[in-house]
Amino acid sequence: MAEAEFIKGNEAIAMGAIEAGCRFYFGYPITPQNDIPEYMSRHLPDVGGTFIQAESEIASINMLLGASSTGARAMTSSSSPGISLKQEGISYMCGSQIPGVIVNMSRSGPGLGGIDPSQGDYFQATRGGGHGDYRTIVLAPHSVQENYDLTMKAFDLADKYRNPVLILGDALLGQMKEPIRRRKYRKKEFPKDWTMTGAKGREKRLIKSLYLSEGELTDHNWMLNKKYQSMKREIMFETQFMEGAKLVVVAFGSVARILKSTVQMARDRGMKVGLFRPITLFPFPYAALDKISHSIKNFMALELNTGQMLEDLKLSVGHKKNQVDFYGRPPGSIPSPDELFNEIKKIYKKRIG
Amino acid sequence: MKQTFKRPKALVDIPSHFCPGCHHGIIHRLVAECIDLYGVREKTIGVASVGCSVFLYDYFNADVVEAPHGRAPAVATGVKRARPDNFVFTYQGDGDLAAIGTAEIIHAANRGEQITVIFVNNTVFGMTGGQMAPTTMSGQETTTTPFGRDLKTNGFPIKMSELLTELPGSTFVARAAVNNSKNLMKAKKLLKRAFEVQINGEGFSFVEFLSACPTNWKMTPKQATERVQEEMIPYFPLGVFKGGQE
């Protein structure tokens, strides 16, 4: 096993990308993710890769579209306002079935907002984000180690489904330092019979998202939908203290990380609280939560926003006589484990006694 | 009987959707002739743009990836950086390149990307039905300048070739027209040079083609071709602006 190294969250993403064979990076500076382009600009040349600081977020995503269309592993990263600008390109990539990894170390909005951690981009990430009926796989790490591991996984998933994969972190996950262990990426092979390489000794290929003939686009959308449905096999989640739990707190990313301390505090005080942490936000672990709701009736979503994942939680468990409560913390400050404990205690008292 | 004229290998044998008198077909043919001439068809990756030119993916017998509106130079950047040995070209109209895609073309040129850009300037948004383009001439009536383009409120027709010439990153910049056989022969020469610039690894090459759009100009093909000569060429002068013959 590799020795532990003390690494910043953003850098772990860049390291994971290079280990997974990412050789092209396109980006535009925006806080709080600048360590990613900075790391890539320094280290990609060592492995024969290409770094371009693009003129805009829009250019970056389209360079990604171009590089990925040749079958190369490529990435762009940004933060919330920049991700908004990339949505056009993401929609085209989905429509054209072009893979690619897009990192959103999100900050706070709306508008210029601020640079605090936020989970306000949950809807944008999980509902497609741009125009048209499409989805991207969304991975939500909650530690620096997971930043590294999930970035590697993102490249495999992107190639497997020929679809963009979004990594949704935030300022906290990008800026904090933690010990991580590197591991060797095990290369997987995916079909490359669609890539732009020049029509040498074969028929020409076309990558497009425009379908004008009658019925063509209907079929294309159903085909894409079938693909999005098939992504369910990639669902990942983590649970803690579920045995005998009377209240399940549901959270992702940085807030889930804080909650791990909180739930321990609750258990120490004899409160039967469990933690459910979705790791894939799309596809969302609806079925797993539904199953849990057969034996546990009380749920509580905690998010760094005013209630977005809450809707998916309600879609999972809200159809029965379950209680779904919510605590939201819009950007501006990060809740401590104690603060979250107090919020959970209120709900626990109200629902369980 | 000896065959003296035939379809270039780089073009597919299907009817085009272009209107009668449109110059896109001629420009497509010139590009295809150059692909054949330099033997790069099997190495070519075309980047289609948005507008009437998008269907080049049906007409060219080569790999093509479609770009969002205006973004072709950024897409081509990604393609060319990943596959430096391929021949990569974009083919864009004036709405695409000179309006929504202004940032992408300027920065691709300024980075000296080793791509070839074919810019078709017909002073109007063609596919969307004849709205004002950034290259629409002073006084020209379009569906969004029904009283003619007023320079005071709509600004000036933009000269992209002149603009890109000023950038230190561009290698070859030229403007051509295909309105008569003399200009057509010159255009072919300029396009050949643009191809050579990429094939020789000299840098970024750009050819602007003045093109007729009889449908949206509400003219006959003959009138439209005459307009290229009488109105467009005086404002958009032809020739090499930068980086002539090696």
C-alpha cells in the first residue's frame, strides 16, 4: 500500500485524473478550484499531456468536446458560475454521446454569490443543467481520498456510457487537506469505433446532435433515456449506524462529512440516528432509500442550500406515511457538528421523543 | 471520350440542400478539391458549425464532428491538440464566426492553432431566415433591419480578415470570392496556401469567402452574384492579408 500523503482536495482531483490517463485539460480560472488547472499545467507536460488555459468557460467545454471526440481522456473543471456557462457544451456532449469529465468545485450563488462552500448546484447537476432532456452521471465525494478515487472512476464511467460525468464537490472539499493514499489505476478498454480519427480504410464517421428527419429525434431521445436508465447499475451510497436507527439523516458531500461526527455524537447520547450518504447523485439511490423506509419511518435531509436533494429524498420515501424533515444552511458559513446535532435533536425529539 | 470534370473524392454523391445561386456549393467543392489535391481525405476531421453549413457532414466524405454555434474553433482546438497529425478544418458562416463565436475565433487564431478555418461571409443569417449578421452592409435590408442597417444603431459590418491579420498568432489570412471564374481561380490558390500552412505545420490559416445568398437577399442568382462584385468587394477587399506564398 502506498504511503499516505497530505494533499489538498483540488490537487487530489488533478492527481486522480492524470493517474486515470487524462492527457488533456482545458480550463479557465475561478475560485475555489484554481489548484486544479495549476496542478495540471505543471504536471501534464511530464506525461506528454496538453494543458490549455482557454479564453472562456465556453471555449474550455468545447475544447473538451473536441478532444474527447477523438477518444482521448480529457477534463475541464470550474466552479458554479463557470459551470453555468458550460451547460451549452454539456448538452451538446450528451446529445452527441461524447464522454468527458467535468469537475464543479462549487461555490455559492446565485449570481456571483461568494466563494463559500455550497450545495446550491444540486438541481443543475442532477437534472441535466442545460437545454434538452438529458442527464449526466454525478459523483459526490466527501473526502480528499474520494476526490482522488472518484475522479479515476469518473473517466471509466464517461467512456463506458459515452456520456459526460460530473464531479460535484464544493469549496470545502477543494480547499481542505487530508492524508490520502495513491493507487495504481487499472486501465480498462472501451470501444472506440465512434471516434474522430480520420476515415482511413473505413467509412466516414459523424458525431452530431442535430436530428431533423421525422421521428429521428424522438428515437434518439428514447435511446438516450434508455442509456440514462441503465446507469442505475452504477448507484453508490454509504450508510452508517443504520442498525436499529429511528431517524435516518440523508446528506451528500461536505455536509455528510460533518455529519459523520454528528451522528457519532448522537449515538453516544443514545439517540438512534443513522446516516445515509448518496455518492451518485444521478442516478440517485431511490430504491435503496425506499427499501430502508419499510423499516424506518423518519428521514431528515441536511444540505448547504434551501432544499434540493430533499426533493429526491421525498421521491424515494415520501410516498408512504413517512416523515421527511429538512435542515438547510444556505452559503455564508459552514455548520459545525454541534450545530447539526442541535438541529437533529429537535427533529428527533419531535418525531421519536 | 476523355473525362475532364468530375466530383472530388472528398465529396459524397448526393444532392445538396443549398438554394439555387448559393455559393456554399462552390466553396464546398473548392475545399473538397484541396482535400483531394493534398491527399488528406483519410486524415481529415471536419468541424461543422451551426447554420446552412451544418450539413457539410452529409456532403464531405470525411470524419466530421458538429460544434455548438460559434464554438467550432474551440472544438477544432481540442481535436487538433489530441490528433496533431490529422488535417482539421472548420467551416463557419458569418453569424457563427463573427457574432456568437467571436471570442473562439480570435483566441484560436491568437494561439496559432494549427487548423484551417473556412469563413463564409454572405452578410446575412441564412438558415434562420435572413436576419442581420455582423457583416450585413450599411443600408442592407434584412428581416431584423427592415429599414436597412443603420450604422448609428447597428454598428458597422465587421471585417474579420483584417481583424485576424493583426493578431500575432495568425499565419495566413486571406479573403476570396467565387462570383466569377477569375476570382474562383484566385480563391482556389488562396485555399491551397491555407491547406499548405496546416500541412507544413506553419500555423493558423484562415480564408474568408464572400458568398451570395439570393434567397435572403431577395435577388435572382445573377443579381446576387453581381452584388458580390459591386457592393461587397469594395468594402471587403480580396487578397492575401498575411502570410502569402512560402
